[in-house]
Amino acid sequence: MKNTNYLENLEPGEMYHIYNRGINRTDIFYRPENYPYFLSKFALYLSNLVDTFAYCLLGNHFHLLVRIKENDNKIENLTDLEDPSGLITKKEGMGLHHPDKLVSKKFSDFFNSYTKSINKMIGRTGGLFETPFKRIKIDNAAYFSQVMVYIHFNPQKHGFVDDFRDYKHSSYHSHLSLKSSKLMRTEVLNWFGNAKEYIDFHEAAANDSTQLNNYVIEID
């Protein structure tokens, strides 16, 4: 099991597994249209601040795999993960303008906006998401690959489907699609080699539960 810090600062150029769930494990998705609406709201609030590599949306929680954008010395390729130190870009003394503050504030705005819409739709009041949202830094190449599979495998892990490939609300099929997408699709496929190797890696990892157990987090 990776040593995790669920509340560490979000640093420019770093990659993170970000996840959250409903308060008291309440649902955050109630109708089919809520899933694309969630993604559209996420893009509206966060697309200027993060690059998104993967996602999975499930009844009462979600998973995201993102990289915090930076203006200077931007990391262009996932091959930088081969040297974990290449991901680290410390920017001290930025106060409220530090990426951690900016991104966290935008996530808060995103959650609040989505919550208002859901509350209005189902006639509820109050907060919808737990606070603060959790994040785990992706600090090496193997971890990136396995977290990608873990995120896509979640619907099968939680019993939403018998086969993770049948689930509609994850980025697995988006990576293989030719449709326009805001995902970092090209980087992802190049990282695994090509589409076939992407598929093969997912199947091999999903069939080896000992691999995925190393990346389990307590959320349902």
C-alpha cells in the first residue's frame, strides 16, 4: 500500500488521484443526465487549471486523475514520470495565488454549483459532498499506470457491472474513441504504447487482483 497523504498541497506540474463522495455516503448522481452534467461543470470550473487524464463517476462518489497546470516549465509529456523528481515544481511564497489555493477554491466552486443543481432537482437542502476532497500524489510511472486501471475498474469493484468495460460513466472508452474530448487522450495512449497495449494492460491488471489491491482506498 502506498503511503498516502490525503490532504497534501496541490503543486504545479504534479499529478494527483482526486476523489470525493457524498456526505454520509449519500448519492451524488440521481439521474442519467447528472453524469454528463457533472463533467460539463467540472470542465467549466477546472479545465483552465488541470489536465484530466481519467475519471470514473459512481453512485455516491467519483475519481479523477489530473495534473495541475503551470505557466512556467510546463511538463509536456508523461515520460517525465520516469524520473519522479521531474514532477516536482515548488513555488513558494505565492499565498492565495498558490495553485493549491486556486485549484481548491475552484473545486469548491464546482461542488457548490453542482450541489445547487442537484438540490433543486430533487428538492433537498444542504451540502452534498464531503469536505475536504481527497488527493493522492502520483509520484512514479508504475503508480500512474495502476491508478489509471484502478479508476476504470471501480464500477466492477463496487458491483455496478460485471465487467468494467461495460460501464458508461468512466474514461475507459473515451480514451479509445475518435470523438472530440477534453481528456489528455493522446498522452494516455502514447504512455501505454498504443490503443491495443492500453487495452491489454487494463485486462491484465484487472485480472490480477493483487495488483489492484495495492491501490485500494476506503471509499464506497
